[in-house]
Amino acid sequence: MKWLLRVFIVIAVLYATLFAVVAVAMMQPPVRFGQFMKRMPPALVWGLLPAQSMWLRARAGTLAVGQEAPDFTLPRYKGNGAVTLSAHRGVRPVVLVFGSYT
């Protein structure tokens, strides 16, 4: 009976370690999280852990309705220069679209 308890404790410790490692990785910038996920089996992360709710908590953000968006700079599509949100503030509305068209 002791061996069963030990097996259960080992599995619980491994699960808690996996949970903590993935949770910390989800709080990293998207590029670093992508590098982490390249090395992790997706079935392990998305199948064994409550990854969807972990992801939503990690990416919840702190903005409230009515607050100004933080300033950011992104490279232009064709690579010539960059676009900064603050350059458009108060001039015209800005709409951000993220996704894939493939």
C-alpha cells in the first residue's frame, strides 16, 4: 500500500511541476512562449492541463474600459520602418487586426 501512496505523490509532484512551468511560460512574451511550445508536446499541455483557462488568466491584461491603450511600436508589413500608436493618437481612429489569412 505504501508504494501506491508513493506513486500518487510522485505523479502529483510531476503534475504540479508541469503546471507551474507552463503557467510561467504563458506569462512570457508570445515569442518566448512560442519557443517553449516548440519543445513541448501540445497534447501534454492542452490535453493534460487546464491550459485554456491558464492562458486566459495569463493574458487577461489590466486595462479597463475607457482607459488609453499603452503605446507600442510594430514593424511595417513590408519591413520599411515601423508604426507607433502614439503617432496616431488624437489624429484618427486606429483598428488593430490580428490573424492569419492563409
